[in-house]
Amino acid sequence: MKKQFGYLIAILLALVSLMQISIVHAQSEMKRMVVWHAYRGEEKTAFEKVVKNYNEKIAGKGLYFKPLAVPYDAYADKISAAIPRGKGPDVFIYAQDRLGGWIEAGNTLESIDFYAEDKELERFPGSLISAMTYNDTLYGLPFNFKMPAMIYNKKLVNSAPKTTDELIKVAKALTDEKMGRFGLAYEYSNFFFHSAILNAFGGKAFEKGGLVSEMVSKENLNSIEFMLKWFQQDKVLPAEPSSSLITSLFNDGKAAIVFSGPWMLGEISQDIEYAIAPMPVISELGKPMAPWMSVEGLYISKSSKNKEQSYDFIKYLTSQKVALVMGQEGRQLPSNIKVWDEKVMQENPVAMAFKEQMKTAVTMPNYAQMTLMWSPATTAMNKIVKGTASPKAALLEAQNSISKDILALAKSH
Amino acid sequence: MNFQMINSRTLSFIALFSMAYIAFLYGSNDSFIRLYQQSEMDKAVILSGSMAKKLSNISATESLQDLAINLKAKNSNVLDIKILKLSGAKIVASTHIGDMDKSFPFRLPKDQKPFFDEAKQIKAAYKKALIGQFLNPIISYEWLDNNSVNTLKVISPYTVNGRFTGVLQLNVLTEPRATQAHYFTDWLVLLVVALALLHLIEKKQLNNIRFTYFNVTKNTLNSCLYSVVFLIVSLLICFQLVQEFKAEQSTAIEAITALMRTIESGSASTQALWIDRYGQDMQRLNTLSQPVYLQSMATNLHGLMAKYAVHILFALVLMVFFISGSAARTRQAFKENRQAYMYVMPAMLGMLVLVFFPFGYGVLLSFTDTTMFNESLPFSERFIGLDNYLSILGGFNLFKELDGQTIVNYENFYWTLFITICWTVSNVVFAVGLGLLLALALNDSRIKFRWFFRVVLILPWAIPNYITALVWKGMFHQQFGVINQVIQMFGFEPIDWFGSVFTSFLTGLTTNVWLGFPFMMVVILGGLQSISTDMYEAARIDGANRWQQFKYITLPSLKPTLIPAIILSVVWTFNMFNVIYLVSAGEPAGANEILITQAYKIGFEKMQYAYAAAYSVVIFMILLVYGVFQNKVSKVTDMNS
Amino acid sequence: MNKLFETENILLIIRYIFVIGMTILSLYPIFWVLSLAFSGSQSLAITELPVDPSSWDRLRAIIPWPENFSLQNFIDVLTEQQFGRWLLNSAIVAGITTVFGVFLASTSAYAFSRFRFPGRGFGMMTFLVSQMFPGTLMLIPLYVIIVGWLNLENSYIGLVLVYSVTAIPFCVWMLKGYFDTIPKEIEESAIMDGASQAVIFWQIIVPLAKPAIAVTALFSFMAGWNEFILASIFMSEEQLYTAPVGLKFFVGEHSSMWGYFAAGSVIVSAPVVFLFLYLQKYLISGLTSGGVKG
């Protein structure tokens, strides 16, 4: 045993030293700037390509940008651990939902108001800029956007329903609960997905810029009743929906229509012919369903040693040329509005459908208080769907809980 | 009495006394500087606030630049005035030498981005202050240290027609701080007094009394005597320092009052002329009640006194440790057991650094009200004492009223604790039970393909539990889950697993037992190898039956390895985060949360870091009590063959 | 005698049934993982049930079997990213953790078992207590120590340190318990023969404690092998990530590539199985044929 241990140690030490050496070697004399992202697959390949292009563009300046992929699950923790301690990236990419929190916590994000010229911001739709703005201050440039839309199985559904009445009619015809077939499937008990109906009804989660919880409003209750009708009376939805269940159902041809975002496309199996359309108009209201849109932003970290160069970099990443690569090769929905006039984008029905959905989508608020909302809202939605509490009681409970937590945060000032 | 003993004891007394004295000075120096800085800052804030008010009331015809020059001329301690209009990032007035020849307004140069950002932040704070919630200071200040000339930079907002327009930056020269330098003599005098006192006590041969009247050892009495002397002297020092602190404080308050008076006398307006850092109007001078101000200053004094208390306590402990001979005994013990300590030391060292530092951090955090919003404030401003603990342990609202119904409040600590205990006990019982049975079966050489069974049975441990936990969750799905399919196969109704507290509890339990029994099996297999076959032979000859063999040979022999495994697995299960999070997610309605998932939610979803830390400390205390108790009962640490 | 023989046989059969039953229970969820991994798609197929399903139909629905076999998920996992390199990193980190952790733990455990010294009970408790503070809030302080103070960002050593510290307490307690069962007389006679303390430890105690060392080695290895969050926070070079970090790339905010994740999990668990195959010979030592009846 002792001998074996000895060999093992020797081998391992040799390996370690070899690898550490190789890393030391890799570091050149150029100054390295780091950009963090959470991409994989073709998105990652496309992103690395545009970073390489930028490095060629600034060759001779004595610095270069290096991308680092970080798994989504660890991303926010890694940012919160590294940047306030002077480590971490120069630039990073993240959706706007954490923006408020990082700003309130401080020492994380650099405001870019000072660098950004109004002319440069014209390349983005206003709703995307608003996602990057907190307390009237701009903290990042929008890179791309995502939101759920209607994805349907072409074999089962001929043309996309335009109204919810149509949708339910189609869905009812395709539902056979005993066989485990459903006309419609989406994560209706997840507040994020419920937002599509909520926003159409004019509902909200917060008032006064995130300072007051507004769960029990007439609008919110109406939106819940509307959703419950689909589930309880029309019976077109499966029980206990989760993203993996919805993918399974859709891939097996057992869910004809799903509400989901571009993130789902990679999971759809190759045998399924699908098409995408904007979510339908709610017949009772005459208003379209309006899902929450999440916007990925390019942020400059407080710990960056060269913020001006970082700004130049993120400006480059939102240019039309880069947007085209990211849209075409990375399958993203670029924030640069001009790129959508390009032929390649126009000829991409998937992208154009999401673009169409953007018109009705509502930018998800970026208040720091948003993180307080998810857990109580999920509890409330589950209670409502399971029928263990009335919508009003469940939402009231959630509102009380959120208000208490807001107060606890406010008190600490 | 041994002369040498006294000598070394006196020496250590002198050393510790000096150390304590230096610690006092160092600690109080900090407080003195803070007092000085605060009063200087207050003065600068008042000055800047009054100027910003003037700026806001300026008529359209007046030039901002003239006003700035005028203001600078009036206040000799103002080095520079800069006025930034936020829209367009324009400097509208500046008395800075380099700026004087430029034509106003001009765009802020690129290298001054921080100024712009700060103005932006002030705007955000100003807007929030208007709503009346989330109070952030709207006047920011910062010390500029240019080669010992103390300059203070203050930035305050100014408005036009009640609307936030821009900021005014003042660079204020502060009054230098009077230095104190009489401490060496103080130290010497006090030390001599202390030594004299001690000498007197020794001389009087008080030591002899104890043998007749008190049943205490020499060392204890000595350390008592030394401690009392030390305490007396320490209190003397503290008293003196506190007096000095109070004197400086009242000087500072006078200076501030004087400044306010000057500003008021120069104005005919009836409006308040100054605002505090948070944008609240300070009361006018004639109604300015000093006690209010004194109160805020008093917290400084309390901080100082608390510091002294900690120092004295720490020094006392050290003193008792040395004087009573504990130090010598420790040294002796180390010498005698050098080898044992060397064996233990490396592992212990890693433990101390990597576990107990974070632990200490957590404990400190738990005494504050730190949340995401005030993380960057200094510790003393966040300190709230035991409030978090009182709120956790004192929350007996097990039921709550909602919409006319009374329901169990699942967020309550005691409910969660109850679930956690059920969770831990059931998990450990099942995992150990299954592990034991399997290990015993697999230790039987008559079973064929034992290697195969052993390998297959550790698979649940080997595969990343993230995916298997999700597979289990899928198996419990109401419509498509395998388990309900089986139930239907036998003609029963499907169960809504995540719908009720008990069934949802079972989902987590099943998953975790499935994940946990392989580890127990391996541990017990290892433990079984220590039992020699001879013992069973002997038992059989004595006519012991199977159960007796198990009870009198197997179990006792397994105890040394099994008990630690059980204790640790109780600890791990108590803090098992993944399974709950991934499988039942606390459903229904958070009823199946355990303490650790609750702490996680509080910390990472509600962003109340300190409260979550207090939760963790409570978890720790519960486990500590359990660990000590279990250790007492099973006596594992003391067992030896 | 004959009767006894019969009960022996019945008991043996019961044992077989129990062991086989447990094996099936252990394997069943794993078969789902396997069938997802080998399905070549990202989602589990849901078997079609007829309108009025018979028990047989339902049974068919609950047997994990992919509709079509494909190695595509495995190929993609291994080629899309530098998964091989990450596996190697994991092996290095977990390997050093094992060696380092078991070595430190066995020396400490030996001292706790054989020496009587002041602070012994306290020391044992300290190891236990270190496991009691919930880890979720330790992230930032650990980052401060490892990256801020020790400057061990992007270093295997940083991870090894942290993993060893999580593994050592169990190892110390387990080994101490096992050492306790080794009779002191063996050492005493060795001392008589003039053996030094080190010789006694390495040549007598360690070989005798092989079963316990095997268990602790497996445990230490697992502590480093499957850990995800610290590895992804301390490592800021893609080529230094460990396998669990690589696996987590397949889990996104709203969607996850479960097929890839399952395939990756199967790959990741293979080395553990091999390690156990190697170590298990120490778990059957000391037993002679004829067996011990428990």
C-alpha cells in the first residue's frame, strides 16, 4: 500500500507540474482582458469568433480579450464573489434580472452613461435600453433578447392560432388526457411563463419601482382565473408542468403547442417539424399575450483595469457586423435593430417570429426586489393550481411575504 | 515562595499590561480619529448643503460662475468649487485653476468619469429620498489625502425649480487634528502603581491566608490577585480616555453649532438652510436641540467603551492563562506529547484556516443586519446584536390567519426544525438499516457474484446526484411518473405526490435513502473486516445463536466505525441541501423545507445575508448539542481496545 | 444438524432475494439515466398508452428502454467541449485529495487512537464540529482565503486544500475507530523488537487498517470528484475546469440538455466504479472461506 501510494504521488505531482507549466507558458506578454459568458455549443463558437475578430482589429494595442465560459448555475455566485474583491472579468454577459441586485450591492457594475453617446444607443430598441437602465443610469449595452413565444408541431397544427379562442379550439381537439396527449403545454405554474397572460391583463408584480408588492390586484386575479380556465375547464394542459416534461411531450408529439423560448430549440428532436409564431391575442380582451422579455446585457466590471477599452469592446459587440454573426451562427436574437433588415435574418422564420413577439413582449423589471418575488409567487401558483387555496388567498399570502421581505431590506438602510 | 516564580510572573504581568495598554491606545486612537473626521465631515456637509441651497434659489440672471467665485471668497477653507450639470455632463462653474480660463459650460473631460458617476448615484439617492424609502446618503464625502494636507471632497445635489439638476462639489480644507503625546509617562506611572500594589500584596504574605481560610490553590489565588490589580489599573486608564473623548466631543459640537450660527446670520430666509446627509432638513438653529445631536455622538462613545470592555476581557483571559500556570502546563504538555501533536497538527491547521475562519465570519455576520443593500457599510454601522437570533428563536407564530382561515405557518422556525428532525432521523435510520443488512449479506462468502452486487450497489453514490435526483422527481410525477403507473397497474388511484406534506416528504426521503445507503454499506463492509472469524467460532462453540452472535460480537465490533459514520451522516443529512431543493423543492407551500434550504432562501433569494448567517449558526448550535450529547452517550472518543 | 442446514438454506435464499431486490431498486433509476444517455435525444420518451391500458401495457411503460440506440450524446459530450481534459483535471484533483487527505487523516487518527494527550477529546470534537457549519454561506469567505490570501486561483492546490478539509473529518473518525480495534499488543511487541514509531505506523498499522483506508480513500475521492460550485468559482481558465463543472454547462436557466447531461454523468461515474472495483479487494480481506455468519 505504501509503495503504491508513493507511485501515485509521484505520478500525480509530475502531472500537476506539467500542467501548471503549460499554463504559465500560455501567458504571453500581451495584457489580457477577460470576458465571461455562459454560452455553449454554436452560441459559444460564434461568440469566440467575434472576440477573435475584435482582437485582430485592435492588434498592436498590446492587449487582447479572452472569453471564459462559466456554467449558468455558478455564474452569479462567481460574479458576486470575484468582482467586489478586485478579481474577475473586465466585461461580462448576463440577463437583466440580476442588474438591480448587483447595483444595490455595489462594487460590481460600472455605469456607462459617461461613455455612451446618444447616437450609439440609437441602434437599440428603447425597451432593451430600459432593461439596462437602473435609477436612470445606464449600466450596460443590450446584447440580445429572449422571450417565450408559441412553438407548434407542424404535423398536428396547420396554421398558428391567432386568438386564444382559436388556440383552445385547436388544443381541445388534440387533447386526450388518458392517452397523455395535450393540445397545449407550458409552465403555467411558473410565474415567469404566466407573465404572458398577466401582462396582457395589465397585471404587475410590483408598484412604485419595486418598492411595493402588488400581487393581489384585480388584474392579477383576472389573469389567474383566465389561466385556471384552460387548466380546469378546458383541460388542455398537463399536470405538474416542468421544462423537461414539456420537452418530452413536444418531442414525442404529445404536446401540439408549447409556449417556450429560443432556449428550447436545441432540445427539440430532429424528427419534429416545428414552427414558431407570436403568442395569440386574448379573445376576451382583444389584447395579445405579452410575455416577459429577458435581455442579455454586456456589462463592464468595476474591477476592470481598462474601462475605456472595455467599452470599446462592448460597443463593437453590439455593432451590426457582430450582430449578424451572433444572429446567424450563434442563433441569438441580436439587440442591434438594423441587423434585422439584413436578408439572412429576414429569411430566418424562427428569428423573425421571435422578433415579432418582441413587439408585444414586456421587458422584465430589473429591480433588486425581483428576487424576493419568485419563491412566494411559485408557492402561490402551485397552491392555486393544486386547488389548495383560492387565488386571492394564495396571492395575498405571497404579497404579505414579499412585503415583509422588502421591509426587511429597507430597514437595513 | 520561589523568587524565580514571582519574577517570571511579574515579567509576564508587565508584558501583558503593556500590551493591553497599547491595545487601548490603538483602539481608542481609532475612535478619536473617527470623532474628529465625523465632526469635520459634518461641518463640510453643512457648508456644502447651505451652498447648494443658495444655488437652488439663484435667479435666472445671476451667473453660476460668479456665485461660485463669491462663495469661495467668503469661505477661506474652501479650496475649490465645481458645479456639474448632469444633462450633457457639463461643468457650469468651477473655481479650479485649470478651468478658470475655459468658457462655461464645457463637457466634463473623460478622465473625470468618477465624478460623473458619483453625481449619477447622488441623483438616484435623491430620487429615493423623495419617495421616503431606501435612504441612501445624498451628500457624499471622501477624504483626499494630498501629502498630509487634509482635504475633504463633498458632493451635494442642487435643484432648479425643485428638480434635480446637478451637483456641487466642494474641496474643503479641514482643521488639523490636535495630537496627543503624553501617553508614555501615563503608562510608566500606571505600571509603577500596579507593581507597587502587587508588591504590597506579596509583602503582606496574603498568600498564607488562603491555606487556612480558603480551599483554593496558590495559582488560582495569584491569578485572582493579579487580575484584580490589572482591572483596577485598566479602569483607571479607561476613565481617563473616556473623559478626554467627551471633552473632544463637546468641542466638536460647539464648532458645528458655531458654524450653523454663522451661516444663519448671513441669511434672511426662514427656510432651513442646511440638510443632513440623507437630505432631511435639519432643524433651525433656534430650535436645534443639542441632545439629539449629542445622542448620535453618544453612539461613538458607546462604541469606544465597548471596545475597552472587549480589550479588558481579552487581556484578563490572557493574564489568567499565564499567571495561573496554564500556559506553562500547555507548554509542558506539548513537550511531553510532541509526537502526538505533530501527527495531528497538519490536518488541524487546514481545519482551522479553512473551516473556522469562514465560521467566525458567519458568526460575526449573524450579529449584524447585513443585506444586499448595506453590504458596503462599515461593520459598526451594521451591528445589531442578538436581534436576528431573537427573531428566529422567538418566533412562535406557528399558525397564521389568511383570508379567514387558520393555516400552519410553514416559514416558522420550529415547524422547519420539526421537519428537519423527522427528515434526519428517518433518513439515517433507513440508510444505516439498509446499509447494515446489505453489508452483512454481502460479507457472506456463500453469496455468489458478491463483487458484482457490491459494485452495482454503490452506483447510486457514484453517479452525480443532480441527474438521479431529477430522475426520481420525474418518477414521482402525477401523470407520467413511473410510480403512479405502478400504482395504477395494481388498480389503485394515482397519488399526487407533491400535493400533501407527508407524501412530499416521502419523495425526498426515498431519494435520499437511495442516494445514502451505499455509503453506509461501504463503511460497514470496512468495519466488518476488523472482526476476526475466531470470535464467531468461539461463540458458536459456546452455543450462541445467530441473534446473540450479532448482538454480542458484530454490533460491538462495528461500533467504533459505525458510530462516527452515524454521527457524521446525521450532520450531513441535517444539512442536505441538494435533494430537497431538486426533488420536492419544499412542496407543498414550503412545508417540506428543512433548515438549510430555508437559510439558503433567506440568504440568496431574500438577500438577508445576516439573517441567513444567524440561521446557520442556529443550525450549528443544534448539531453541536447533538454531537456532544451523542459523544457522551457512545463514548467514541474515549474508546480503545 | 439437518434441520439447521435447512434453515441456513432458507436464510441464504432470503438473503439472495434481498440483495437482488435492492440491486434492482438501485439500478432502476440508473437505467433511466442510461436510457436517456443512449437515446441520442435530449428528452425521455414517454411510452404511448392505449385508451384502456392493461397491466402489461403499464409495465411496458415503466421499463426504461430507449426507442433507438445512439451514441450521439456521448460523442457530442466528448467532442463539443474539452471534456477529456476536464476529466483529467478531476482525476488529478480528486487523486491528490485522496492521497493527501488519507495521509493526513491516518496520521491524526493514529495519534488520537494511540496517544493520550491533553486536548485529545477536544481535537476529535473539533474535526466533528467542522462539519456542522452549513457550507452554503462559506462561499465568499472561502473565496477570500483561497483566492485573496493564498492566491490559489486557477490552481489545483486550492481545490485540493478545500476538498481535503471536507474529507478529513470523516476519515479521521473512521480511521480512529478502526485503529482502536487493532490490538495494542502487536505494537508493543514491535517496540520490544526495537522498531521505530514510523516503522510501526507504516509497516504494521497501515497494512492492518487496509479496509478502513480503502473506505476513506473512496470517500475522499468522491469529495473531490463530484464537487461543482467551488471548482467553478476558483477556476477561471476553461482548461482547468473539472468534469462536474463541464457537466453543468448543459443546465441552463430555462432549459437543459438532459441527454448530454445523462451521457456526461455516465462517463463521470465510470472512474468511480473502477476505483471501487480496485478498492473492494480490501473490503473482503481478512475473511476466510467458510465465512463469517452475521
